[in-house]
Amino acid sequence: MDRWSELRTVLLVARLGTVSAAAAALGYHRATVNRHIDALEAEIGGRIFLRHAQGYTLTEIGNDVLRVAQATKDLTDDLSGRLAGGKKSIAGELKISVLAPFVELLMGPISAFKNQNPKCLVEIDTREDLTRLEYGEAHLAIRSGREPKHPDYVVHSLGRVHLNLYAHNGYIERFGLPNSAGHLDGHLFVAPHREDRRLPFWPWIKKHVRPEQIIVSSPDIWVNEQAICQGLGMGFVADQKAAQHSDLRPVFPLSKRWFVNLWLATHVDLHRTEKVQAMQSLIKSGFATSTIDPVSVESS
């Protein structure tokens, strides 16, 4: 299939949601955009978009086409940059998917990348739903928990984040610290709003903390951290985060029992592109110098 113009048109319609917006961005007439979509659908033998009053939505086939279109654009942009030879920096877009609690760990690598490549826009996606690299939804993804096993992903270990139970000095002044997990009566806690098996400390909370002891609860980890840092209750905080707050103290001796493994994933089709390699190198270097513990398991 030799349809790069049509693929580029589909990519813009999918991103912008309407034919009018895509036509304006491409400098085409609306009829040209519609012809590109019709031609591609005829060649593929299926519908790429579902048309509705609010715009265009991708079908399942359309998602496959979008993946091809995005990968083609990235590879074409990368080739153009390499052929330019004298180009001093990377341009275009670079999309990173990461869960909100770990965004802070990316700021150093992103800052270094932007200093080297000021014309490249870095987009950060913090949705709870895992982005699909195979559909071009991100160039790099920071995943937590189990190692991603998708056959088309290139995965590297970024180490593990340890968490422990912490309390603010203001809380300690009012309630003191418990001697052990068996002496928690009279103490208050900040915790996620529902059971989440992805959180390594949840079994401990379920075993030792009564529901009435939890006085602040949110699905947003940042909200919970703010409540802990204001002394409202004791709660679990990542060790490297707690180290930034001089008023936070570990409730019990620091332990390695609660941790989350972090992984850096890229798609095999885009793994060797210049911008992905540049950002990947900075992320791996940045995490290596952080307080995160290394993990020996890694896939190439």
C-alpha cells in the first residue's frame, strides 16, 4: 500500500476529531480529506471512522490504521532528521505515558532533553488506563508492577520504589508513635479510598487498620500525600518522596518489604528512532542516579 498522504490525513482527523480541523491543519479542502479517507477505506476494505454529530471516532480497524500512520510519521521524521546531517536538535513531538505518582521522577530527564532539543514538544499522559504503544498512543511508557510482556515491546528495568509508613511531626506531637503494628489504637490513617491490589502495602492496611481509623481517603496519591504532610494521619509514602520533607518521620524502622517495580517500555518499531533513544538514555541515567533501588531483572 502506497498511501502516505492518506495515512497522514487519517492521522490528523483522528487527532483533531473533525474533517474541518484536519483540512485546516493540512491546507486541504474538506472534499480532499474525505476523498483520502474514502480511498483508504476502499483499499483496506473496512471503515476507519464512525461518523457522528460530534465528529469522527476510530473503529477497531481505524486503530490499526492509526498505529501504522503514527509509526510511519515517526520513522519518516526520524529519517528526515538523520539525513539533514547538520541538524542540532530533535523536533516534533515525544509522548511519554506515566502514572501520576512517578511524574516527578521524569522532570530531570525531561529538562535535560528539552535543553538539548528545544524544538521538540514533550507530552505527558498520566491516565490510569495503560497506553497502548502498539497503537502509537505513546513513544515511551513508564509502567509499574509486573514486567510488561507484550511481544512487540522493548522493556528495561528502572529499579524499584520503596514505600514505608510515615507520620508528620505535627501528628506525632498530638498522637505520638505506635510501638508496633499491634498497638495502633487511637491512631489515624490516610489511605486509598478502596482496596487496590496493585499497592504493595494494602494487605498490611487491611490486616492492621480498622475502617473507622481512616480519616482521609482518595484515589489520588498526591491528595493522600498532602494529607499526610499536613499531619492529618499516618500513611504510606515513597521513601524518595519522604526524603524531601524534613517534617516526615518513618513510623517504624525503614523496611524493604513494600515496593513497586518500575519499567521503561518502548515499541520495537520506534525503539531505534533518534528521539526515543535520546529520551530513553536520559531516563535510564536519571533513574540510575536517583534513590530508587536497582532490580537485576531486565529484558533486552
